[in-house]
Amino acid sequence: MTNKNKWDVIVIGGGLAGLTTALHLAVNNFSVCLVEKNKYPNHKVCGEYVSNEVLPYLKSLGIDPISVGAKYISKFEITDTKGNPIKATLPLGGFGISRYTFDNLLFEALKNKTDIFFETVEKVIFEENQFQITTQNKTVLFADFVVGAFGKRSNIDAFLNRKFMQKNSPWLGIKAHYDYDFPDDTVALHNFNGGYCGLSKTETGAVNACYLATFKSFKKYGNIEAFQKQELSKNPLLDEFFKNARPYFDKPLTISQISFQEKKPVENHIFMVGDSAGLIHPLCGNGMAMAIRSAQIFSGMFIQLFQKGDYDRTAMEQQYANQWHNEFDERLKAGKFIQRVLLNPNLSKAGFAMVKKFPSLVPKIIQKTHGSPL
């Protein structure tokens, strides 16, 4: 901890990608500042299933999700809009944990290793090879490097005039926790007209229900309760769930304008990690692992280049962009393709018929959106 207002790296955003980046750099003796608008713990709209590919890396940082009750998940189930199921074993498996607990686990590991400001960033200016960050509270911070981990869509994206912000997105996300008899070891994806809903257990035993829907399909009903009763209920498994599950939240959490437009891993000399760099379709169930993996890619590269005494910013930016694309481009392409199939009734029908005939295809499709153990 320091009392200065300049650091080696400032990380904007304290979700999984931001917290992991800050922790990785801090344990390697870099001066790091994290700026996050919300105090911990808090709930977020998220599928809350994480591929086991990130477990070795997390454990190398002293983070063990299983120690706080994360559920082992080894099975996958997907249904079409009529509730016809296809079941498979997950190639790597994963774990179920709420963002409430997972983010806080990382925060607790980080909080005594770095400086943390709970404020909203308003401006990020890069001049004379240095960053100046100003918050809405008029706090001014300086750093040699900045990592953008501010999520799917933020005021900083607008400030930076990122291209994807110029286009409206038709997607919204809705999430809540429920008391419901659901197997600990399974993650399910139930399709409905205009979207899909994921179900999986979290560390508390609550079932996380998180669904993505097009605004076009949602606006016909006007509110969440009507949408669930009249549209999601057309899938009999979702009908059974929402009729019998008891909600723990006073009301579901929502997020709108979720963008799947292409983003750049580096913009305005800011290294983007997590959803700030690119968002995989939630139906692929691996956004949390991708966020953690992007933090590892940036942090590992950054540490390696500094150990070599290589401070060439342009080369560093290009190297990170190349590594990010090499790691994630194929996953993102696979996610877009899968989403197009599931949301097109004719393609979806043909796709389900094919995987029912050749069930070994399901693990192979899953592998296309997942990486290898880190």
C-alpha cells in the first residue's frame, strides 16, 4: 500500500477480470490501483458457471472457489423451445458459484495488497506517455499503464467513443436466485422463442436462473413476470421451474444493451480484459472463464516484458492483441454460430435432430467455446 497518486498500473473495473489482473500484478510486486464503482459483495447479472480450465491458474494466485462451497458441475443439458432434452458430460467440467461470493473472494485476497478506490471513473486521458484518470468525485490518479475491465457497456466506452457503442443492441439479460430442487452437478440451457435461460446451482444451494432475450420478444409483454409466464413457459421445463421455484431476490436483476459487436483488445492505449475486450454469447456458458483467462494473458505478458526491461508500449500492445485474438477468436466465432442456430427455428430443429442422432457432437461443440486448463 502507498499514499502516492501514481501507480505502475491502474485497473478500471473490479469484476472477475479486473480483480484477477490486479491480484496477479500485486503478488508480483507491481504497484496497482483498482477503481471500482460498487463496494463488495454484490450480485450481478451472470450465468455463474465457470469452466474448470481456470482452476489451476486461480489456485496459483491462492484462490480456491471450492473452499467457499462452489458446486462441482460435470453434466450439461440443453432443451429446444418445446422442452425436448439433449444431455451430455462436460469435457472439462466446471463449478457453480455466485458473483456475490466469487468477486468477494478475490477482493478479500486483494484488498491488503493494493490501493482500491470505490468511485466511478469519468475520464481517461493519455498524454506524454502517461495516463490521467479522473473520477466523478474529482479524484485524480496517474499511471504508466491502464487496464480496462469495465464490463459489457460503460460510460468509459462512451467517453472513448468505442465503435460498438454507436449501435443499439437488441439484447437484455435477467437474473435471480431461487429455491428449487435442481441437481448440484448439472448446468442446463433451456431455449425459448427469442432467447435462452441457464440454470445451475451456486455455493449457497440456490439455483441461479439467468436468461438472455431479445428486446423485440420482451417488449410485447411489458414486464418480466408476464414475459416469464407467457413466453418462457412455452418451454415446459421453464414453465415448471418458474411456477414452483421460490425467488430469493425481491426482484430480478436486469441489464440492457448487451453488445456482441466486435471490440478491440487495445484501445486508446488501454489494455482491455474480460467483457471490455469481447463478449461471448452467454449460451456458451464460459464468459467468466474467459474473463479470468484474459487477465492471465495480460498479466503474464506484462510481467515477462518488464522482467526483460522491455518497455516498448507499441510492441506490448501488439503482442497482447495478438495473444488475445489467438486465444479467443475461434471461441467467439463458435459462440456466434451456435447462437444463430439456436435462435433460428428451422436451423435449431435441424441442429437438435443432428445431435440426437450423433450425441458425441455435443462435447465437441462445447470444446469449441472452452479452452484448455491454464
